[in-house]
Amino acid sequence: MIFTNLIETNLRTKELGKHIEYYQRIESTNQEAWQIINHEKAQHGTIIITDNQLSGKGRNGNTWFMSPSKGLAMSIILKKTISLQDGLLIPIAAGVAAAKTLENRGGKPKLKWPNDIFLNGKKCGGILCETTIKNGNITNMIIGLGLNINENLNDFPTSLTNTATSLAIETNQSNQRELICAIFTTYLEKFLNDLNPTLQYWEHYCSHLNDNVSFNQNGVQYSGIFKGLNDDGRSIIEIDKKEVLFSSIILE
């Protein structure tokens, strides 16, 4: 069980996390966040968190495995007008906040474009940001975070044992999930207040900077050298000696 009072005790924020919705069991925290928004009950900075996420959402319709009572599944609602330019940088900021959170607890995280989170070469978490847009601005954004915290090797399905890991596996110690939630939320608010440093931070944690990468876009296979991020947070990939910008790709 997750205790919201422990999250509140460890928060160091002015806006985020002042209201927390806890569910013992839920399909998806992002899905529940949209339900709250659609019923016009959402407050800016609301955290939706669960002890057992049954159908976690990933990018491109993928699912996210969570071990009940061991992983962290949460979403934060940003209910305010956000420019499209800042909207591109916020997922970058969320990735950096997650990396700094794991580092704070003894991990050595790396990020894979755009927001896959790795420890020791294995996936430990991911971020999914979803938005609504009106009149050229973002009116609502949901930042969904899934992190493997206290899982052991036996908790993962056989199909994931070679590719997934947890903070506990990599640091040989368990962590209070409420504390992880509070640290992430505190870091996130810090970066939301000043998005400028996030690009440099993200490149610091990037696992494939200046490395060869490959990906498929619109049925076409590409390969090139990942050169970093531009000022808008889009990836810069050198293909046939020309730098090309991509805003949404899945690296293989």
C-alpha cells in the first residue's frame, strides 16, 4: 500500500502534488487522469498514483509491466496553458527528473531517446506524456511515469528477464516508493520552472550520444549517428552526412 501522507511529507514543491489521488488498483494512471480532466475535477499538479496498475500505457500503444506493490506508477496533471515549444521540452524535463531521482537513490541511470530509462543497460522505466491542444497551445498535459523500484528478478515475466531491471536489483537495497514519488515530483517542478538546462542534462544522461542508431519511420528504415537535441528538444541524427531533425521516433 502507498501512503499519501508520506509523499506529502517529502515533497518540496509549491504547486505539484498538493492534491493526490491514490488507487489501490487501477487500469492506468494516465487513463484515470483523463477521466478526472474530462469530468472537470482536475487541479493543476494533481498526482494520480496506484499500488497496482493493470494496463500501463507506453508509447506507440505498447504496455508497461508493473509488479504489484513493488513498482511505481503515477501521473501528474498539468492543467494550465503551455506553449507548443515548451510542450516539446517537458517530456525531456520529465526524463531528466526521473534520471536524477534514480541517481539520488544510488542508481546510475541512462536515458534512451526520448524517455526510456535504463540502469546497467536494462530498462527500468519510461515516461508517457499526453496532451490536449486548443488554439495553438497545450491546455492539459499528463506526465505518466512507470519505474521498477523494488522488484527482484523473479517478479518479471520470462520475456523480460533479460531486458528489464529495477532500482533494488541494481543497488541491492529497497526503497520507499512514496519517497521516490516525492523526489521525482520535486525535481520535475524545478525543471518546469526553468526548462533551459534540461537539454544539457538530458544529453549528459543519454546512453547513445554520438553512437550509431537505427529506427523505422513511416515504413522506411533509417540509420545514422545520434548527435543530440536541438533547442526545441528534437533529436538530431546525422544521416548520409546531413543532420536531420526528428520529433518522435523509436530507436531500435
